[in-house]
Amino acid sequence: MATVLDHWFWVIVCPAIAYFIGAIPFSYIVAKRLTGEDLREIGNKNVGGLNVMIRSGFNWGIFAGWLDYSKGLVCIIAALAIPFNDEPIAGVGKYHEISIHDLIYILVAMAVLFGHNYSIYIGFKGGRGMAAIVSFLVIANPILLLVFVVSIAIFMVLIKYVRPALFFAIFVGAPIAFFLNFFPPWIAIAGMDSTFTQGLFVLGIAIVILPKLLQSFIDMFKGKEYRVGKTGVVLAEEND
């Protein structure tokens, strides 16, 4: 017997709610309360924990980053825990099917990240969503988080750039997600133990984050991006 949680309605409502939660600009609020400064107008204009750390100190930066991490964590746990409809609506076979629940899970993650990066509360400005992405991967698959961290470290060693390393790591992690057939127990219990769903989940995150990292990739070739161990580099201001 169908219940209210089986309805397609939730595919729209849940991501909408997730966007407004993700859009809460915790780093902006923390910095504003502490110093009166607008993160959109100082430093690299990035509304994130690192900018708070630079302007207000290490502890406050960690606190702001933890708040951003928490909003992603709460939303993705809710998307997993609420018993939405798990009947397949497309695909063939267990590992190539997608359900309403799968769609909500994927779209909620994308919406939280989009809200963080383009917050309606502060003129559609925001951060890059690194804390939120970490919270997603901690829940979705810690092994994937490790893959991203190792990929970032390798690219940093090879190219000596931090943000472009994130850009390259996306192209490593996203394909691996479609083949990494290992899932934490809570994902299996939620019925999300499908490499297809996992791959779409990571691909969705990559699509949202890519525009934020693309500029740093371009700046690398223009000599405007910070390179590890190099001094005298003027970082390009972020206007997005």
C-alpha cells in the first residue's frame, strides 16, 4: 500500500529544503559576528572556514568549517534514514536501477552543495563546499574519501598547486565511484549499495563543484594561482 513517502513530490521538496539549509552561510555569520567583516569583500572573497581562519584565527575557522560540515551531514543522513520509495523507476538489475529514494539521496547532496556555493541569503555568493563534500563522502563511502585525499596529495606533489589538485582529483574519483563495489554497513541497510547510485552521487557532486574549481585551473596557467613553496604570487580574487 502506497504511503505519503512514496510520492514523487519528495523528489522536489527534499532538495528544495536541502538547498535552504545548505545556503545558511555559517562562515559569513561567524566572521560578521566576530569582526564585523564581510567575507565576500576580504581575502579571496571565499565564504568558507579557511577565510574565517585567516581573518579570525584557527579555532574560529575550525568552528565555521565544522558548522558547514554538520549541515551537509544532517541533510545526507536524513535523506538516507527517511524511508522513501525504494521501488526502481528506471534501469535493469539491482546494480543498474534507480529509485525515488536514490534520486532524493543524490539531489539532496547536490542541493546542499549548491546552496553552500551559491547562497540565496548573501546574494548567491558562497564557498567551495569542501566541508560539505567531506561530510557526504564520510557517509556515502569513506573509501572514496580516502581516494580523493590521496589523489589530491599526489596531484599536489606533481603540479605543486592546491586548488587545481582538487580539480584533477574529481576526474579520478568520479569514475572510480562507478566501480568501487564496497559499501559501509549503513549504506547497505539503507539499500543504497549500488555502484550505479554511488557513481551518480559522486558525479552530481562533481558537477556542482566543478565551476568553482575551474577558475583556479585557469588561473594556474595565468600564473595567478598560489603554488606550494612559491612566494610573491597574487591570488586572483574570487567573484563567484
